Amino acid sequence: MSLKVLLADDHKIMREGLRSLIENQTGMTVVAESDNGRTAIRMTRKMKPDVIVMDINMPDMNGITATRQIVAEFPDVKIIAFSMHSDRQFVVEMLKAGVSGYLLKDSAFEELANAIRTVANNRNYLCTEVAKTILEDYKKNLLATESSAAMILTGREREVLQLLSEGRTTRQIAQQLHVSVKTAETHRRNIMKKLDLNSIAELTKFAIRQGLTSVDF
């Protein structure tokens, strides 16, 4: 059975070019076209496509809003954002709306064909440049949250955190670090206060995420 594809793009020449290329592919057929998001929703209801290739900037209703509504109404329909924009805000908003793939318009057609098949098989597809944007954003957020939290601990507190997460008692920690039990207990309380965590289990999870210890001690 051929994959049914819907093209949503406000540029007629783009739709015509994509239709010609897609229909030359084995196992794919274009069942509908749309020049705006509102029509894309209506055609999705009528034609029940498997995959929608969705532009972002379209008149009347943009691709972000249309994607959100289609995903809510037809969760099995896969949507590929097909845009000239690789900026973070466009990528993030389309991913939040529910797309399964994101491809730039300067990509080779072979990559789009591959993306269509990929999302149709319930997998996600991001072109290299968009994947790089997402990775950089993830690393930035990671550094701004958990990593910054870990940096507020002193070197000794990080030692104590590791030992706590590995199941050592306060007395064992005191012996290992050659400090008093009272000092070890103070470190434990300070760590919990700084990280706003309330149990050894939470401290252990945090230590694992930070790479201070592993699941298998």
C-alpha cells in the first residue's frame, strides 16, 4: 500500500515540484495539497494522509497552529516540518506542536523521501542542522540547570554526595574522610539544602545524573 502524503506549502511551485518528485517514488502518492494551515486541517479530515509535509510560514493559519490541531485530532498522522528556518524558536515550537520530523528546504529530495519513510515507520527524523540546534539547546539547558546546581557544592560536599549515593552511612563517611561524625552530618544537611533535595534517594538520583557515581556501585 502506498504512503499517502499531503503537501502544505503556500508556494505553488514548491508543491508542484514536491508532488512530481514524491510520485516518482515507489510506494508514495500525494493525495492532497494545501496553501495554508486551515485547508491542511480540512484536507487531513477528508483524505486521511499518512504523512504531512508542513511548511511553517503560511497565510490564514501557520504550520505550528495547524500541526497542533492535526496532532490532537489525528495522533496517528505523522507530520514533517519542511521549512527554510533552522532557528531555535521555530524548531522548538514545531517539536512542541507534535511533528515527527524537521527538514530544511535546502535538503536534497532523497533526504525528504527518507524522512517520509522514517516517520511513517513511527520513528523521528531531524536533518543534521536541526539536530545540531536541538543538541546545542539541550546542552545549554543542561548547563543552566543541573550542572549549575552541582557547581554550588564545594569539593568536599561533592565527595560526601558521592559517598552518600553509594550507600555509606554518616559514620562511615566521617571515618573515610577523617572528619568528625558531626562534620559529616553538617555536610549532608548543607548538600540537601543547596540542592533542595529531601532524601538520600533523591541525592542518589542527582549524583547519577551528574556522573558522580553509577547505578552499579
